[in-house]
Amino acid sequence: MAPVHLIEDSSVVDPVLDAAISRALMLRVAAGEMPDTLRISRPGPSIAFGKRDVISPGYADAVTAAQAGGFNAIERLAGGRAAVFHEDTLHFSQSIHSTDPRTGVTRRFEDTAALISRAFRGFGIDAHVGEIEGEYCPGAHSVNARHRTKLMGIGQRVIHNGAHIAGVIVVDGADRIRDILTPVYAALDLPWNPATAGSLNNELPTITWDQVADGVKAQYARLHDMELATLGDETLALAERLAPEHASTSP
């Protein structure tokens, strides 16, 4: 197995910088400057808006609603509609070098969703892959509990010689998701059912963020030769240059 670098940090990361770090890793891996990399991070509170959100007539009001609720507004690297990050979510992202990245889009979605659902089932949670009607940021490769509540959403970005697939796992704080997305989705005129927002803690009250991180790492380690690594000065410097491009500003 080719080695995959593992970068992990359980301290809360600034949301704008967090998105920029993911982009910097994607660019550097695609350029062949570093090996395929898995990153696990703990983001600060933010609403990550997709490209369709940014061009929505209600985008300015959605940004205002997010900020009024104490959430940063950022523009996401990959994925669809507005998603929620906060301290009790776990963000994972895998940057992959590929000379033909488009041919593997569906497979990467399927493999990653299956991996995360296996991690959840390892905790005894009744986890399944698939979209729940009315879920926020809907997607066919979401992971849910009992076919009722969304636990993980996933997105993917393809560039020249590389792909980036990432997801957010809700460990706890489903109520915060419901509270902040209610005004944000109303501003964007997006239908959703707040009852579909769930968390691992709702299914298993004793579970912790660190346990979830360990479970995810263990599943990746079954498939890859993982090597612990750090961001490094070059990656961090690139991320800091890219960060302003990921901060949402109302039109």
C-alpha cells in the first residue's frame, strides 16, 4: 500500500483557515509536492456555503443570519448546499493525487460513505448510506441513523491531477444545527425538515469526539499505510494566502 499522510488536530481551528488548509493540501497533493493526505480536524462554528448558495438571491440574508447566530460564514471547497460546522463536529478530508480524477468520482463517494458507516456501526450505531427526505445539504452518499436522521454529509472537488473528498460528522450538537439552519435555509428558500438533523450522541450518549476520530482513523488504516505527519510551514503559508478567498461576504 502506498503511504498516506495523516494530519490530525483536536484543537478548534478557525473556520476560514480550516477551509483554506484543505484547499492547500489538495493543491499540493495534486502537484505531487506531498503524498496523498488524510486530515482530521475540529472546526469552529461556521456555515459553509456552496456555489449555488452564493448566487442565491437570499445569500446576503443567509450570511447575516449565520453571523447573528454566532457562526462564521465561509465558502466551502467541495459539496452542495449550506452545511454546518461547530466544535462538536468532526471534519475529515482526503486529498488524492490522480492523473484521471474524474473517472473515480462515484467510487470515491461510495467508498468514503461506506467507510464512515462502518466506523459508526463499530460503535453499535444503526448506520446506513443514503439521503433522507428533507435532510439539509442533501446527498445520495450521506450517512444516517436508522434511516431517520443525518449524521454525516460528504462533498468532493476534482482538479487537474487531483481530487479532494471531505465530510463533516455530527458528534453532538444537533440542536445547534437546527437552530442556525432554520433562519439560514429560510433566507436561501431551501426546503428541509429540521427533525432529520441528528448526531452520534443522540444515538449513543456516551460517545466522545476523540472516540469518533479514533474510529475513523482505524477504518482508513485498514485500507492505507498511514503515516503521522504535520501541516508543515509551506502548506500553512499557502493556506494563509488562500484564506481570504474562503470568507463569505454578503453582496
